[in-house]
Amino acid sequence: MEKGSIVVRTAPYGHRSAFGAAASAAAYLVQSVRFRYRAGSHREASWVLDGLTFQVEPGEVLGIVGPNGSGKSSLLKLLAKVLQPQEGKIEMFGRELTSLAQDEIARTAALVPQDSQQIFPFTVLETVLMGRYPHHERTAWAGFGWENEEDLAVAEQAMAAADIRHLAGRAVTDLSGGERQRCVIARALAQRPDVLLLDEPTAFLDLPHQIDICTIVRRQQEERGLTVILVSHDLTLASQYCDRILMLKEGRLFRLGTPEAVIRPEVIRDVYGCEVLVDRHPESGLPRVTLPARSL
């Protein structure tokens, strides 16, 4: 950890277990993780993530923030085992990710990627049903038509949670950006995960849709006890919706703690290299980031 970095520890949140793990098991335990891309990549010479150690408590909402290129999306993919670290280990509810098959991970952690463009005109219902695939035994003949009554009921519940039941028969390619993002989140919820991994869930959305997505995610966390880990460039959004924030700088953990401990002018200056104003939100009392006045 680089000089000036601070980890602020807080009490555990809620409880949730998976794989028959003890209720006290951390949702994630990341120990001394280092990762870089394979030979041939322009980033081969340097570590994208270097020496990360932290813990995610069951039922908490953890925000991951940092400048472009700091390793945020790579970290999220490591937590979903889309990528694997060259050094260190990652445990999910007490079991190392390396010991788990990908479909077993998908039944516990659902990843909502940053880019969710759809090429084929599947309907919303068909797309959401794809989230049920990890719950079925795979055969050489697996394909559409495998869903049963339970799958349809779960998909219905997921669409209701994301407020898209009225769009069930519409092609995903015909949806607006906000509707498409809610569809992808509904697909993730249909996996019935214990952990929701979100990469920039509000990117490119207008303000009402940003509020909708954040409300859906927070409601699922409160009602189902989901552990939520989200990557965001929006420091104010992370402050308002996350229990703790993990800030990265050049692939290293710079600070981890409550919004009050992380969203501070001097921290943002050290990590982002710019001056901002930080005050308190008039309703929540949590930190709010504002750009400085324009110089004339």
C-alpha cells in the first residue's frame, strides 16, 4: 500500500452465507492480489492491480472508485473469475474462487458489465431467462426451451423488481438505454445471486434513469440482503448509495472506509490530481462533490 493510504475498518453488515459457508464468512476476502494482462497486451509491463488486500462484508454495498486506468473494472472481473490473478488469492464466502466452477460462481455472484449492447433481437423475457442458465445441468442439447415453471416465475419476479414486466415481449434492441440497463439488471437478479457486481451501472444514463437504477439496486440489497459491489466514476453517487468506498490509485488500494473517510478534498487531490469542493448533502448529510467555480 502506498504512502498516504488509509484503510478505515467498520463493523460487519447484515449476514449472508453461500455454499453452506458459516454466516460469519466474508462475502469476499482478497489477499495480496496482483494482476496484469497476458503477453501481447500494451499493459504487459506493469501490474494493473498490485498488492490488493481487503474484505467485503455480507450485505454491504461497496463502491469502487478511482481515475481511469486505476484497475476498477479489472478488479470486478477478478471477483467474478472472468479474470484470474497471477498472485494472491480471492475467497468468496469462505471458498477460494480457483476451486469453484464458473457456473457455481454464477449461481452466487452476478456480473452486470459496463457494455451490455445486444446484437440479436431477443425479447426482454428471453434475455432475463438467460440468467437462469447456471441453475440447469448442461448437456449437448442445451438451448432455448429448457426453462421450467420455476424459471418463468423467477424471471417474472426479476422483471417486476426492475419495473420492466410491461416490456417482456419487446425486443431488447428496441429499448432505450435506461430500459436496456434495467433488463440486464433483471437478468442478473434472475440468477438469484448473493452478490451483485455492477460495472458503471448508471453510465450514459440521464438523471431519472440513474435514480431508477440506484433505487432498484438499493431496494434489492435491503429486501434480499444482497452484497453489492459497484464501480462508479461518480463520487457523489458512490457516497450517497454505498456503505463503504474503496478508492484505487494506479492499481493500488489508496483508501477504504466510509464515505466520510474517503470522499475528502485532500484525498481526491492526491488521487485525481484536481481540486474539488466537498460539502454535505442537505438531506442525507453524506459528502457531496462539486466542481470549483469557473475561472474568468
